[in-house]
Amino acid sequence: MTDSRQPVVISGVTRGLGQALARRFAALGHPVAGCGRGADALGEPASERGDGHRFERADVTDAEWVDARAERVHREPGVPGPVVADAGAITAQAPGVGGAARGLRHGDPRERGRRVREDVSAAHRGRRHARHRLVGLGAQPPGAARRVHREQVPGGGPGTAMLATCLPDEHHTCPSADEWAKTAVGHLLHRLPAQSDATELTVNRGTHMKNTRVVVTGAARDFGRTLAVRFAALGAEVYLSARSLEAAQATRDEIVALGYDKVHAFSCDLAEPASVRAFAEQVGRLTDRVDIVLNNGAGWLEGFDLDAATDDEITATIASGGTGTVLMAKHFLPLLRGSERPDIVNMISMAASRRSDPCGGNPAFYAAKGAQANFAEILSQRLRPEGVRVISLYPPDFRNVDPLGPEWETTDRRAGADLTAQSLIDCILFAVSQPRDCFIRSFDFEPPSNASKE
């Protein structure tokens, strides 16, 4: 997390989102160095924010000015924190693109032998409008972000005047610049480490799942928590559950603290039919539809030998994995049928297949996964005429790193590495984003290269 007094550099500060970002950073105690082309508007942000901030009139397409200003920023305020390249205009020449690139280059003084914070280039949507392009905040030019750490800022893109000009039918559905800035600044300050090697960070609109309502079971920890975090980051409204309400609320609070406010927490013990029914009823009181049910929750049971577990442990394991999945489908089907894009996604396991699997779980765990797999197969066939897709994943053991930690972006995903949570989420997003004529029933994965062969 960044230091509360870390300097911030913002271009396009005299209006719109740049002005809103400057207000928010300044309110949180960050010295702001800003520039803008509108001379008449410069007095307003400066007079509002008091001492410790510097604002001047400038055009970021002026390379000489950017060079000179970068030297001053590094010499006077110290090593900058976020560098927000917000300046943009509607023009065939797209000046915001060049200005943003120059701002990012000067935000990274590695040749001076320094360590800097992560630079931020804010961007929300690029789309051609006649011969013009929405730039700066409005576009990310092809090839301009070859080495970027990508981060999803919650809440979608802001409804600025620029967006209203280029996308008049969509801007009114977006949050205001001040609302977006409040969310984005809180998110970035939480995510950016206090010290890091210089990297370029592009902030994209988290709208892939906008207006999508997603249920996630087993969301208190591990992959369930990862699913809840990532779907919320993509703009979904998330209804998450865990056996303990306190544990579910902890995940919810963690997500809300990042600015994702459409998150709801519930208790649900998948081994208890009454608990599953109550979960579905509570969600039904909040929404008339559910678009995706992510059946992630299932009990894990240690022990190579069957007699290593008690009868109660075996019963609970099979009930949570097998019975729980069946009951989740049964009780959420009415809400799924109210959706135009209903999908049930089951996290099963390679343990349900006849292929080698080094998970080493108790035979009762394999029984539970086998029950899930057979149920998913028949349900997929029987719900297809209704347009409800049933998608199952059969992964081996995989690596699940903290989705809110820096390792999320640096996890080894090369050939030979263990399967990652990132890749599983990519598979899920691919499947649920397909047109409705495409029914992907399952994803099967190769076991780790070091797995024993049967």
C-alpha cells in the first residue's frame, strides 16, 4: 500500500476526471502536481486545494515541456507515486496518446538509478468515431502497453463529457467523474506497493461482467475467494457464501474496501439442505435473476486410506460435494431461468476422471467429485433445451495465489509450470462469454508434468 503523503502527478487536471482525481488525491493528503491546457480553469483546483500542490498551464503534446516538467517533478517533490496520464482530446491526431506515453516515460527514471512507484496511465474505452478516436483516458493505442501490469478499477468508466460526445447512448449509465475517482483512487492506493520496481500500470474498465449477477459458493478462502474478487473486479454483482457468515462477510468487506460495492455475503453449509434453501431464498429477496452460479464449495478430506476418516467426515464430504451441488442447481434454477444468459459452472477435479491425479485425497473425496461429475453431465443434457449451460472444470492441483497481492501478476504461467488460478478463471470467463449457441460442457486439463503415470 502506498504512503499517505506520496506525491502524485496528473495531467488534464483542469476538468473532468483529471480534476476529480486531483481532488480525491489531495483530500487524502497527497501533494498533487498537475497541468492542463485550460488557463481559465487552473485557478479553481489550485485555490481549492491549498498549499503543497502545483498546477500550471501546459499541453502534454509539447515534448519539450514534458521533458522539463519531469525534471522538476523528480527534483522538487521527490520520487513520484502514481503518474496519471489523463489528458486527452477528440482529434484525428490523438494528442493524448503521445502525451500519455511521454508522461509514463518520464515517470520511470531507472536510468537515474532510482526506484520509483508504479506509474499509472488511466484508460477506459477506445472506439473509433468516424475518423476520430477517443484518446487519453478514452483509448489505449495498439502496442502502447507491451509491458504493463493490468489492473481492473471497479465501477466501470466515468461518464465524462468526452465519453458523452463519442458515446452519447452509453455515458449516462456510467458513474460521475467524482464517483469514479473516489473508487479508483482507493483501489489504486490499496494495490500499489510502497516500494516497487518501476512498471507501467494501465487501468482498464472493469465492465466485462457489468450487469451480471454471480453466485459463488465456498468464497471465504482459496479459489472461492479468488473467484469472488475477480468477478467483482470485472463489474459483476456478487452473492458470495461460506459455511460461516463471519467468514463470508470478511471476504465481502475485503472486496468492498477496494471500491466494489455490489457484493453480498451469506452463510451456506452445502452439506445441509435447509442451509442451501435459505441461501437461495435470501438471494431471491435481493434479485429477480441470477446469471451465473459458480459451484466452487466442496469439502476436502485428507487420508489415503478410507479408514483414515470418520463416518461423519465421509458423510459431510460426500454431502457437500455431491448433494450440495445438486441442491444448489435445484434451488437456484428459478433465478437462473429469469436470466438471458444462465450458466452453471462446476469446479470439480481431475479426481473425478480416470486419469492420473496426485491430489492424494481420501477415497470419499473422489466419490464426492464423481457424484458432481455425473450430475453435471446429465444436467447439461437436460437443461440445454432451456438455454441453461452447465460448464464443468476438471483441474489437477493448481496454484492459487492471493488475487490482491503482487504475485497475481507475476505467477509463472509458462509451459512446465503448475496450472494457475488465473488460467482457470480465464477458462471460465471464456466459456460464459460465448454466444448462446456455444455450449462448452467441460474443460479437461493435463496433469502436472511430474505426476505419476498409472
